[in-house]
Amino acid sequence: MSGGAEIRRGRKFGQVLAGARDIFLRDGFEGASVDDIARAAGVSKATLYSYFPDKRLLFMEVARAECLRAADEAEALIDDDAAVADVLRLAGERIVAFAQSDFGQRMFRMCVAEADRFPALGAAFYDSGPKLIRERLTRYLAKAVERGELRIEDLDLAADQFAQLCKANLHDRAVFGQGVATPRDVARVVGGAVAMFMARYGV
């Protein structure tokens, strides 16, 4: 596939993305072949090329769509009228679930592996993943501040702090092959993150 092209959407766009997702997760960016992607998507190579003339565009669109889906699912579960601690606990569980998922782990490793040859990948994944979660969490924290439930001067910093607290030990264990966290591990880490956050910013 050649560079310098743009994505074209059409009737089989979602079908192509679904097939590409499976192959990229199985074979990585470099290992994924156009033939395998087309076969998994159930389309011809010509159709695949017509939508995505550049494999990098396809890969970044897969990452963007997956991150957006996870963020939308998490936001749909948030009830602004619920207690702040309950909302944060739910948000923390979703953050951990995505980071610990097969997709999240493979994307992290691919971003690191392709950093020199494909620097735009890391930027695209950050914009559609961590940055998106940060923006949505910041919006919720701003509402909680307006309602007098939290006292926060730097909303962006507070959102970043909470996300990092939710990774305590879990992220390193997953990255270094020490196994996926158990539900008990997640409850312990997220519960601790919420307690620390509320101790700092709760009213």
C-alpha cells in the first residue's frame, strides 16, 4: 500500500475494519499482510485498497475505532447523579479493563516496537485512547466541582493522577508478562485509587 492517501468510507467500511482488527492483533503491524486482511474481511484486495490505500491508515483507524468504542461504552455507564466515588470506581474499572485487554496490551507493545519506524502510531493511539479518556474524565470532574462535590484547581492534572493511580502495579505486571490482574487485584487497586483521590479532592 502506498502513502499519501486518505481513507474512503463505504458500505463495507466496518467489515474491512473488523477483518483488519483480527489480523493486526494476530500478526502485528509489520506481519499483517494485505491478502490476509482482505480474506478475513471477506472483501477483495481491490475493495480493501479502495478504502485504505495505506496500511498505516488502516491500522490507525482500527486503533481509533476500538478506543472510541471502549470510551463510549464507559461513558454510557456513568450516571452524573451517582456519588462521585461510585462514578470514579466505575471509571477506574473501565480504564483497567481496557489497559488489561488483549487489544490494549497488544497496542501498547506495537506502539513501543514501531516507535522509530512509525512514530505517528503512538500519537494516534494516544489521541484516540488515553487522551480521549482524559478529556471525558475531565468533563465529569468539572461537573462534580460545579456541584460542590469536589474541590479541584487543575482538572487535567487530577484526571491524569486518577488514571495513573488505577495502573498501580497492574500495568507493569501486564507489560512484563506477570499475568493479567484478577478481579480481586483490580478491586484493590481501583478502590485504593478512589480513596486516595477523594482524600485529596473530596469536599
